Amino acid sequence: MTSLRTLGSSDLEVFPLCLGGNVFGWTADEQTSFAVLDAYTAAGGNFVDTADSYSAWVEGHQGGESETVIGKWLKARGNRSDIVIATKVSQHPQYPGLSAANIKAAADASLARLGTDYIDLYYTHFDQPDVPVEEIIGALDELVKAGKVRQIAASNISAERLRESLDFSTREGLARYVAVQPHYNLVSRDTYEGPLRDLVAREGLSCVPYFALASGFLTGKYRPGRKVDSARAGRAADYAETERGQKVLAALDEIAAAHEAPHATVALAWLAAQPTVTAPIASARTLDQLPALLGIGELKLTDEELNKLTDASA
């Protein structure tokens, strides 16, 4: 049984793979989404990530499709207390931004779609530097005090704004961020490593990185000159054309072969071994994609293998 990890200074204990919900109601229909969620939880998984804006970018969608699917699944399975649900605010077309009024209205809308009376982990999706941290933290603290949110976190935030937010929370005795969700993977390291990671480490927060597989590139199926039929193929194929991408692929090829493991499992294992990382986020739009993600709980890379991947991705 894969052991759970504590999220920052919170009382939330989570599986080392956070299941991304961006595909639910988009590239995975409701039936497939239920099957993926069932298989993930059957393997011991308990941490599901979504956002109120998923999947507003799709023609004909309004945003909230992912939360709605997850809410239906929670109701059908009767397992709400077993699942750590993370969702986000600021990008829904009807609830844009991080004003205090919007944060509270968006949270109520998310709760309705999820069919629950509390959110375990509530992220600010994209920071808005023109909104004072006092207003943002104040609104989030109200949600915590009301019992609508258990813990708060920040995605896509600078080290400077995170520092301001943490200082304000501490000074005023208000709810405090316990985690960050940055863009971070083997081919995108400077999006997290440096001042932000240093601050997260000093303050005892957890990192829950998104794009953990670089839009699928780190599964190994994207190679120079090879076409892949996927909604995210363009971005992943771009990595295959870079020198760094090809070096990373070569290292993944070697280590995956040595362990007889999927490339995705190796890439996630490297990420999970990085300082401050608690649970990388990865999504599966089909059941076939899930085992490679779940393997993160079992695969332990040697120091030599970790270093080889780190050097290749430098």
C-alpha cells in the first residue's frame, strides 16, 4: 500500500499522485471519467485536482464541467469524506479575478457543482498583483471560518507575492497557504526552481506541480518528426524538437528500460523526488493511461538515475 503524504502544515494526507481533473467533461466523457476515478481510488488514490474554469476553453462549454463530473461521481459513490478535493478560483468566465466578493461567489458556485459543503484545498488559480494580498487572504479566511474550505493554497504566484501573503496571514492570525501549484517538470524547471522553491522550503509548504508530464511529452511517445493524435500534441511536439527535450528523452529511454517501467512513471518519480514536491499532478483521459501514473508510488530511482535526469534537463 502506497503511503500517504502530509500536505504542508495541514491535516490533509494525500496520495503521492494527484489526479488531474482537467480532462473530465472534456477529452474524457462522464462514463470514462467515472472509470478513471474508480480505478485511481481503487489503487489507493485520494487526491483529485480541478478548477472552476475547466473546461471553459472548449467551444460550447461554460466552465465547471470538470467539477460537475466529479460532483456526480462523489454522489454516486458516496465517498466524499475519503477524497481530498482541490479546486481553484479566478479563471471562470462568470467569476473572473480575485476580489473578495468574487472569491466567495465562485466558491459557492464550485460547492454547488461538486455537490458538497466543503472544499478540502482551495487555490487562487492565477495571482492578480493588482489585488492586495490583504483582500485575497481575508476572503479565503472567511471561507475557512465558515467551514466551506479546509485549507488554502496558491497556483501561479511569484515568490514576492507568496512572501507577502504568508507574512500577512501570520501577522493577522488568518488562514495561511499550505501549498503551491507551479508549472514544473523535467523540461520546465526554471518555472519553479529558484526563489519560489526556496521560499516554499523555508516556510514548510508543499509543492503540487502541474504539467508534470509536459502535456504528454514525458510519456516518451513524442519524438522528432512523429505525429501524435492528441488535443495537446502541439505543445508536446515542440519539446521534442529542442536539444534539452532530446537529452531528456535519451535519459528517460535508458532508465525506463532498466526498470522495465513506462517513461511517464520515471518522469513522475524524478519530480516526486525533488525537494518540497509532495504530489505531482497528472491526468488520464483513458483507463489505459492510468497505470503509468500510479506507478509513481512504487518506483524509486537511484541517486545516479536522479542525477542523470537532472543533468539531462539542465
